[in-house]
Amino acid sequence: MLIPSLAKKIINEVRRLIDEDIIIVDVSGKIIASTDTSRIGNFHEGALLASRDQKKMIITNEMSTRLKGVKAGINLPILFKQKVVGVIGITGDPENVSAYGELLKKMTELLIQESYYAEQMELESRALETFVFDWLQDMDESDEFIKRAEHLSIEMNIKRQVVIGSIKSDPDVPLRDISNRLQHHSLLDENEIFVRWGNERFLLLLTNRSKEQIQQMLLKLKKELENTFSLQVSFGIGSEDYSIRKSFDEADRALQVAKRTDSIQFDDDLKLEMLIHGTSSKVQVEYVRRTIVKLIDDSTLVKTLLEYIKQNQSIKETADALHIHVNTLSYRLNKIEEYTGLHPKNFEDLVTLYLGILFLDKTIKVN
């Protein structure tokens, strides 16, 4: 329970309260953390006695000459679930440091308790992730599988709608904090499930919600996460089905589209985008090579093309959205034709270019 890494964390926390030297000792008398790192690994007889007798031990200067590895101060047993799990020691004049003793003891016990429950929650989270992973493999619902569901309080006989969230964040953003917020969010109903899905994605398994309700919930969640953690969130939503594998595949397909604009995308709203998943990687690579490969290195032209599509081929609206003059826009559209042989003002060419954009993300991954 009291491992060296946790003991070191406790030392760092309690050191904020007092300036004295502090040690943490395991029940065998071995110092496992200390403000004086040279003492780590040494035997401490006073702490061993405090652990054995389960009571505070005041160590005088005279006692420090008789007991092995000790200095004047106090040693207090640390309790967890009414059991001694270690000893915290404070070095210094016993009369001066005793005033801190009970406070540091309580603080240490609270940190251990907090660590224990955080670890239990992590284990439960991992168990849920493993179960959902197996569930997505369309495993036969054996007695063992049903028991796992019951243990996790999961109702199997209801339709579920998979939402995949993708986080685009700064490396310094603590993903565990994001996960903890989502896992205990009040927006989720009793039968709905949240699981982490790698370092940048998470799944929501929703039940009995209308499309409008899901849209509103995800908009609220997106705004909250983006404002709190300074990141971008995209969502792909599959259809409601008894087979979460089918809903997952649809949500994954929708997410690929949503990620391009950090938006919320329902699979049943996809049209041309469905071709991405229905076309072989080999064909996709060749299609990109024949259409927009020469645009890949010019992000300005790609951005212009996407905005032109978004604004329904309106020159004025596109120029306004990009904050450029219409002549600059015309120059860029002509440049796209020069590179690709396809002009965005021609409807057939624009569709061809758009399909190239849709295939582009997967093509890069394939290559």
C-alpha cells in the first residue's frame, strides 16, 4: 500500500507545511522516502518500534545514541483501515516538532486513502475498457461475459448509440483530468457508459436519446472541455443499435469527417464521405495521386478549397470568410487548376477535388 513513489509524493506534500527533515518508513523499519535522500534505504529502529507498538514514539537525544539509524524527533504510525502501513518521522527538537505531529499524520493518512481510491477507480476503469473492447468484437454472450456485465452494472439488453470523441490538445494538458471530468459528468444517464479509448479518444455509449438531445449534449460538453482545458474536441455519432460494433463503425466513419473541422458529425448525415470506408486503400492512394497530390504541400490552397466548398461556391462569402480580396481568391482557384488540371468553378471538377480531400487523411496514414 505504501510504496516508495507514494511515500515520495507524501514527503513533497507535507514539506510544504514545515521546514524540518521528514522520513517515511515501511513496517519493516526501512526508510523509503526522506527529505534527506542519503537516508533512503537505511534501517530506522525507532520507526520499527512505533510500527510494532502502534503508538507515537518521541526520540530524545539520549535515545538517538542507543537506537540504530535514528535522530531526535518523533515517529508516528500511519494507519489505513485500522492497520499500520508505515511510520512518518519528523527530525528536530521533540518539543518543537510534536506540535506538527498529529497534523502531518492525518494529512499522510488522507493522502494514502486518496491514492488508494484513485487506484481502485483506475482498476475499475480499466476493467470497463476491457469489457467494452471485448463487446465491440461481437463476442458470444457466454455466461462469463454476462457475469462480467453484471459485475460492472451494465444492462446488455438495450439499444446503444456509440459516440467517439477525439481530443486535439497541447501535450501538457493532463489527459487523466479530462477523463475524470468525463467519467463523472452529470450529462450521462445511469445506463450510459464512458470509457477512454487510447490517449486521444473516448467512447460514450448512449441510450434512448433523440438526435436533437445528443446534439445539444455534445455541444455543451464540447464547449465545457474546450474552455476548461484549451483544446479542440470532435465527435462522431453512430446509429442506435443492439450491435454496438455497427454503431461504433459508423461513429468512427463520422469522426473522420468531424476531425477536419473540429465539429460534431452524425453518420446518418454523411453522403459522399461514406465512400472513404467503402473504397480500398490502394484505390484511395491512386485517386489522391491523380487529383490533389500537388496541393498537399500548399496548406493555403487546401484551406481555400475547403472554404470554397463550405460556402457553396460563393466567391464573395468565401473571400469574406478567408479575409481576402476576391481577386486573391480567383488567383488561388486558378492556381489549384494549374496544379491539378481541375478547376473548382466547374462542378464536376469540384466534386472530383472534394473526393480527393476526403481520401487524403486516410492516404497519408496508409503511406
